Amino acid sequence: MCIRDRAVEAGKHLLVEDQPEAFAEAVITLLQQSEKRRELGSAGRALVETTYSWEQCGKHLLQVIAEMELSLV
């Protein structure tokens, strides 16, 4: 309900790989590059705190309820 897929950017907020070997390589790269690891972690946390918090989900839910009420009128 509160998920906005377009807010998530692969490589900025999380790792996305289709093949197990590619995912393993990406994880190894993160293990070797502490700065990239910190950047990914910080960006992911910030995204979750601003986009997927209980407050944001509650606002979205209230918006959906209001829209449903308007459609019943």
C-alpha cells in the first residue's frame, strides 16, 4: 500500500542482480569498498526513513480512504 517502487534506485539504495554470480560479485565489491558500502547503507536508510515510515504510510492510507469516500458520493 505505501510502497512506491519508483523511489528505489538500483545501485543507489540497494543491490539488484538477476543472476546469483552477479549478485555474489556485487556483494564482494561492497565488502572490498567500504565507502561504497557506507553510501549504499546511508542512502537506503534515508529512503526508508523518509518514504516508508509509519507516518508516510499513514498519510498514504488516509489519502486512499479519502479518495474512496469521494468515489462513494
